[in-house]
Amino acid sequence: MDRLIDAISETHNPSVVGIDPTPQLIPQAVTASMVEDAYGSMRQSGDYTDLVPQAMAMSYFLFGQAIIDAVAGIVPAVKPQIAMYEALGAIGVSAYNQTCRYAQEQGLYVIGDIKRADIGTSAAHYAHHLSGISATLPIPEAPAHTDPWHEDAVTVNPYLGADAVKPFLDAAEPHDKDVFCLVHTSNPSATQIQDLQLVNGQHVYEHVGMLVDQQNRNTTGLHGYGRLGAVVGATYPAQGRALRARMPHTFFLIPGYGAQGGTATDIAAMADEHGSGIIVNSSRAIIGAWKRRDHTTMRNPDEALAVVMACARDAAIDMRDNLRAALT
């Protein structure tokens, strides 16, 4: 986690912006313009099969680009959610790749929110999100290694056991990347499984947290944290505090701040004694901040995206200041 912790130190801001685009979060002027562009490019062939996916994918990319431009230099990281892009098919995945690449080019640490859970060769192939692809081709100009995903870390679901996590750690190590395991999530029904009590008195989430922290004990970086992080929801502060006490070597990715109800005070209790060890996610409260403003100036795509950027920037600064105050 050293690169992420250094990025947090440079911005003095332990927050990450979730890029979770949906049709409802894209200004209508942007979507309408992309539909017109896609329609024009398909008019000659007369095949409009991919009109909607192409228009939405371009809208998602432009929207994500605007968010990235707005928060670069304020936050250390962004967290694109792949589900929104995958829903559009192959062209959506391409937009996801371009979004991650653009974020890295702007100096941001990129957490790919992919929540993969599988074993064996399936998990090993999902782990190419971190390792990229290596191949020797009979073409001198062809690179021996490519990284099509442009992610610095990914999220994984560890509830299939160590077999579901190890391939990602094996891929992350040689490429200096990180992995975040779901330990106690922020959704309302998380307690149905994660808070079940085991025969030894531990809860399921505590047992998973113990396994994660054990993995980190012999692989800590310069700042004392291992390569394997934990996703711990801000909406369950008591569980978060218990996990921090049990997981001194594990960095926390904390969703649930803002729109889901988690507060800066709740989150401060999950930090270590130095006010570190955490990065806090906010998605809708930042990328949807423009919806709380006057829309009358959004007559064309450029004006709409300018409003999106201004509102996202203000919301990101507000979150940063709230977290700083709580951690201090």
C-alpha cells in the first residue's frame, strides 16, 4: 500500500471518488449529443444495433473524464465501478479501460471495483487485471508486456476462501499493485452473513479479517501495511472499530460515506493511532453533486460538463475538509 499511502500524504486527503456512471447521473445534454454522434456514424451502414451502447459508453467516458479532471490534485485516487460499463457490452468495457488509463495519466491511483470471486484458472485469468498480458510475438514493434486494464488495485470477494485471493496477490506482487478483500460491507443486508457468530465466538467478518491480517504480517511495506487491504463499510462503525483493533497491518477501503449514511466521525475511529490506514470512498455525493444545482445553464455538452466539474470539485473539497477535521 506504499504508493497509495504516499499519494494520500501528498494530497493530505484520505478519500477516493467512486466513478459509478448511470444514465440518471449523466446530464441530458451530454447523452443527447453522443446519441447524435453515434447515429451519424451509423447512418451510412444503416445498422443501428449498437446505437444505444455506443452513445452511452461515450457518455460514460466523457462524464468520467470530467470527474477525473475536477478532482485530480484534490483526491489521491478514483474507483471506477466496472459493473456500469460491463452492462453496455464490449464497448462499455473499452470505455472503462479508457477511463482507468486517463485517471492514471492524471496521476491518480486507480482502484478497479471489480469484486471478482472465483478459483483456479478462472481466478488466475481475472488476476490479469493486475498482471496484464505478457507474450512474445514475431513482430519487433510489439511490446512484450501490456496492461489493458490500467488499475493499481482491485477489489475481490474472499468468501470462497484463500483460493479466491491468492491468484490476485501472486499477480500483484511483481507489479507493485494491491488487492482489497470484502470483509464487512456497507449494504443493509451485510449482517445476514457477515455478522453470524461462529462456534468459537468470533463473527464471520472477524474471522475473515483475521485471515486477511495474517496474510499481511510478513509482507508489510515501508508504512507498516501489507499488500492485501480490507473493504470495511462506514455504515457499521462498531464493527469497523473492532476490525481495526484486530487488523493492525491491514489498510481499509471504506465505502458508505455520504449518500449511504456513514459520517466522518464514524470513519475516524477506523483509522490507526496516526490517523492513517484508511481511504474513504464517496460516489454519488460527488459525481451527482451537479443535480443539486441550477440546470438552466446546461444547454450543451460543454456547459453541462463544466457544471459537473465545478460541483464535483466543491463536493470533493468539502469531503476532504470534513475528513481532515474528524481525523485531527
